[in-house]
Amino acid sequence: MKKTCLANSIALLGVCLSIPAFAQENDSAKPPRTSSESASTEVSLAPVTVTANRMDSSAATYAGQVSVLENEDLQGSENVVESLSQTPGFETGDDYGRQIGSQFKIRGFGYQSENRVIIEQDGVRRSVNMFSNHISSFRTDPYLLKEVEVVKGGSSVLHGSGAIGGIVSMRTKDARDFISEGKDFGFTLGGRYDSNNSRSGHAAIAFDSKDSPFDFVVYGRGAHFGDIKLADGGAFSSSSRTQITHAANDEDIKNGMLKLGWNLTPEQRLSFSYFDYNEKLVTTWQTLWHLDPGTNPVHGKLKQRDWILGYQYDPLDNNWIDLETKLYKSDASYFRSRDGNSPVEYKNSDERWGIGIKNRAKFKLGAVENQFVLGVDYEDRNEDAYMNVNGKPSIFGSMPNYYKDLGIYAQDTASFGKLDVTLGARYDSFQRGVDKGGAKGYKDSRLSPKVSLAYQAFDGIYLLAGYAETFRGPTPHETSSDGALNPHYWYVPNANLKPETAKEYEVGFSVDKQNLLGHDELYFKATYFNGKIEDMISLKEAPELGTPPDIGDGVTTRQYGQYRNVSAAKRKGYEVEGKYRWRDWKFGGGYDHLKIIDSATGKLEQPSVDKLSFNASYTHPGLKLTGGVKLTHWFKPKRDIYVRKIRGREYRYINQAFTIVDLFGSWKPVDSGMGFFDKNFTLNFGVNNVLDKKRIHYSNYDTTTSVGRGRNYYVSFDKRF
């Protein structure tokens, strides 16, 4: 078979990326691929993880914690962050339920932790807050997602610098996911209604045939989110002296996706995808914390655009080459304005493009089986923002800015019988700076190693251990922010910040067993982690600098603040996750515990809270009807300071435990001649927050009106034609 010029050139690169400096024994060729390769009679409880190792591997043998949610797990909520609330190590907030505002953290770091977590969709990174802690948004569509994978802890080797908290990797559906079994063409129609004032509808057209080298899917969705009823009757507002029962909200979302695929040969594939997200809203200035826009509401527009061009080369008879290349461009922006006596316009943007080349090789060295990943990635990112107050522009000391990141990584997993040894390393070189005359840039490089062990002590029982390092360079916002950028702080620049370096080890064990009692399966994993983050960058109050000047905006509590290096922060804790299936019953649960301590003072660098989750469901085999319950319990927070005094005023932090109970169900009819209601129809239904209980985040004060969303009944359907 003659290869195209494109194939020859990229294949040569793939071979160069794959050949290690040692001899090879390649005595097994790839077996012929068939359409049934991915089929399975029953999905294993131990999920297959891709993000963690950039290889198809079992979560049971990964020396760390990773959780995978499939599309059906995302149907209980219109918000991806909320769907992840039961995931151990993933912490959700108490925001008002707006789509534009969702608090989250992974092992202590989240939406306000710039570049400490990686959020990506189809491998394209997202800046969640875009230089505004007033918003937090994944800018995605839960109905379009095939699965969401959450990797906790440092994962720099394969994914770049900054993943100190972890990774959320979202993967969208392909054409085949919208087509009924046995068909080449399909049309999908679906919708959802929520009693707590939201509704949505989606549709898709898809084609994928064995007889054609082309496949495609076109998808679109529209949704509206209105005023949100708060839990337990709301809360009393000390400022307005009234009982607040609803959070003002008006969000309209339209998003779409186009995917095109072309199988150039049985070994080569070219693909293109375009994702478009548009949100128009009328809300408050601070969407995460403010309830009512009053007489001067904020009008906003939030946009996300992703373009991805991909090429894959996977020769049938060569285990050394499984090459993937990706070229992408991503643009995001948020514009908001407010009228009134002091009109304000504010816009921030995040534009990036990048390229990634990765090759996966499988080979033998004697009796040792190896899975070897080698790759390179580059990203160029630019941020900008402006704000006009009363027609006067505000100057951001850190805007506009640039990020230039180059990474080269390699990782090999060698299997010695019952023992898997993984060795990896990543070299990162980066530049940061502010695009202003005379502004000094910052550049650095770092090598991050990783080692892990997985030993099968008994059948289906694994002992796990790992060590990894990751780092994060200071951002332009941390080095260069200057002035009264919010009501809390007058920022002082700090050009002498050092990079953060995280060093962490994990130990644990996992169980992946079938037929313990007959017709059952158990997956269980427990992990303890302990490490330190050297030179951790944290925003600190700077009272020694005095009192900031009055700029006439009515704020009297503003203080000087500066990003500074903490000598070292210790992070330790444990996470437990388990699943059990017996016949038509399913059970699951998890528990997580975390502490981040300032080594110099011995005090908590930030408060934390333990979380316990549990779920159970039963599916009637004849009716194909499923019903279940989810319970999530947050224990009392752990903190060193329970009362904060600012300019003589006391603020008491929340110190309560909370429990949220959800009910869920689904119906997938058998093919019984019921026309519309056949095996290609799915109905989902449930009740969120059945008991209408409050849920207040531990970072809030006890006087907050952020009590969480109230009880919500929902029903949704999806039909393939």
C-alpha cells in the first residue's frame, strides 16, 4: 500500500519519537481490527482511564486516584461541576446555581487557583475564570459529553506544568454515539425540563458507515435558565433586611458542534471538529456571591470557540507506531456592562493555539512487555482585559500578557509478570510576560520526574505506590497585578516570585474482583497521599504597607495585598472510592480527607472539609426501569480561624455539617412495538435536593445568602431515529 506524502513525513516523525536507545524484540504484530473490538457485554466497574497515562489503562492499576463519569452519570444535572459533587477529592461550592458560576476544587485548588488545575475538552485547555473570580464556567454541554475523567494530584509528566490540584478531562461524543445499532445514519432529538426554572432542547444528525470513509455529526442545543429558588426558604439579608428566596438569573445558552472524519486508509485518519458556546445573561456583577442586580443589572456575553484538526496513523502490522497529532485554536471572551450612575464596561479574553504530537508504542524486551509514550506539545496563550468606569479606563498591571509553553515528555510502563513499573519525565520550558513597553518577562525551565509501582499481590488485588513532581511558574497576574482591582485588595506587584514545586507520593491498594458471590463485581480503591508544595504562591494581606488610598468607590474595607511565596505548604490526606454490582443492584460511595498546612506556622494554609458520598440503584430487568438515591454529606469544616475581623467588623465563618439527598431514575424500553418508545428512547427523571436542605461552602460566613439551590424536579428524554 502506497502511503501519501503526509503519511510518510508524519510516520517518520512517529518512528523517531518511538525508538528508544536499546534493542527490541517485536515478536507480536497488531491483530486485525474489527468493528466489535470496542463492544462489551457489560461495562467493568473499574473504569478505563485515558487521561491518567495517555494510554488505555485500568484505574485499578493506576498508582493514584482517578474517577470516570460516563454520559449517563451526567444526566442528573445541567451543570458538569454539580455532576462531579460525589467524586472523592473533587469539591463543589455553594454558588447560586447559575451556569456561569460554579465553585470547585481538586485537592485544595480550583477555579481561583490560576493554572493549578487543568480543565480540558477534547484535549484543549480552558481557563475557567478568565481573570475574573466573579465567574467560573467549564463552557461545555453535559449532553454532548461522552465521559469526564478526573485525575487527582500532580500529573505534570504527560499534561504539562501546573496540574498541582489535578485534571478534569472532558471528551465529546462521536458520530457513532448518535446512531442506533445496526444503522449508518441517525437523527437524535432530546429535551429537558427542571422545576427550578430551566429548560433545554438538543438535536443531532450523524452518519458513520463501514462502506464509506467519511463520517460526520452536527449537533445543536438551546437552553434557558431563569430565577433560581434557594434552599430552605432562602436566607435573611443583613444588607436589605429582607428574606431572600430567589437568586436573580436570566441565562440563554446556545451551543453547537461539528465533527468531520475521513479515513484516508485503513491505517490513517484525518479529523476536524468545531465547538461553539454562546451565553447571553442578565445577572449581577459578582455572579458567584451576589443575589440581586437591583436597578442596574449586568448584561453579559460569554463565548467559547474551539477548532481542532487531528491526524492519526496506526499501522496494522507495526506495534511501534500509534501516532496522534493535533493542531488547535481556542478563543474565549466575557463581556459585561452595567448602566446607572456609574456605568461600567468590562471585557476579558483568553486566546490560545497549540500543537501536540504523541506516539504510543508497545513492544517486548525479552519477557518484559512495555508501553512507551513519547510526545511534545506547545501552546501560545494571550490574555487581555479592559474596564471603563464612568468613561475612564482602568489599567490592569498584568494586561495584556502572554504565555509560551513547550513540553517534551516520555513515559514507559514495563510489566514484569505481576509487577508494573512506570518511569516518566517531562521537560518544560516556559515564558511569561506583560505586553507593555519596558515590561520585563519571566522565563524558566524544569524537569519533572515520575515513578510508580503496581503489584498484583493476589488475583484482582493490587498494591500501589508512586512519586511525582510538578511545578508551576508564577503568572503575570501574580507578578504584575497593580491597584484596586476588587473591593477586597489593593494589589501590589511582586516581580521576585519563585515557581511553585510540588513533590508528592501516594500509596494505596485496589480491588477489582468478579463473581465473589456469583453474578457480582467489586471495585475498590484507597489512596493515601503526602507531599509538600515548595514556594507556594499565595495572596497575602500586607498591613505593614499601611492603608490604601480612597478612590471614591465607597469601599472602606480594602487592604493592601500581595502575592508571596509561602516557604512550604504540606498537603496530605486520603481518598476512598468503591463500587459494587450484584445482579441488578449497584452501589457506590467514597470518602475524602485533606489538609494543607503552612510549614512555617503549622497552621492550615486553607480550611478544608471531609466529604462522604453514597449511591444505590436497582434496575428491573423486564421493564428496563432504574431507580436510585444519592447522598452527599459534608462534615464540619476544619479551620484555624473561625472569626475574621476587618476594619473592626467581625465575620464568622460557617461551622456546620450538611447533607444533600438526590433521587434519580431512568427508563430504557425494550423493542416491544411501542413505536416512539422503543429501545432507542431514553427517559431520565429525578429530584435534586429532596429534603430542600441548605449547603453553605466552608469559605463563606454564617450570614451569607449563598445557601445553595432548592429542591428541583427534572425530566429529560433522548430519542434516536
